[in-house]
Amino acid sequence: MTGGHDTHAWEPGWDGHERAQLLRMSRLTLAEKLAWLEEAQRLARELQGVRERAPDER
């Protein structure tokens, strides 16, 4: 977090969060959306790698 004021408040319930998240995503430029998707893909690949390397805990 930065040192500035955080004006974001948690939305009550899933519906409020979902609407707020859709609104935030709609405000992104195409370049920002692509960067977000690339980061999400990188994270998914990283998590898959951790999962594959982790010992079976079942």
C-alpha cells in the first residue's frame, strides 16, 4: 500500500464486490487489461508449478 488515503471501502456481500470489481475493470485501458491478463496468467502458471512440485498431502 502507498502512504496515501485509501478511499476504497469493502463492498457488503458478494454482489456488491462483483459489481464494484466489474466497474473497476471497465475503467482500465486496453493496455492495462492486457497487462492484468498477462500477470494473471503468470500467477496461474506459478501456482501450477508449486502445485506440481508440492508433495502429495492426501
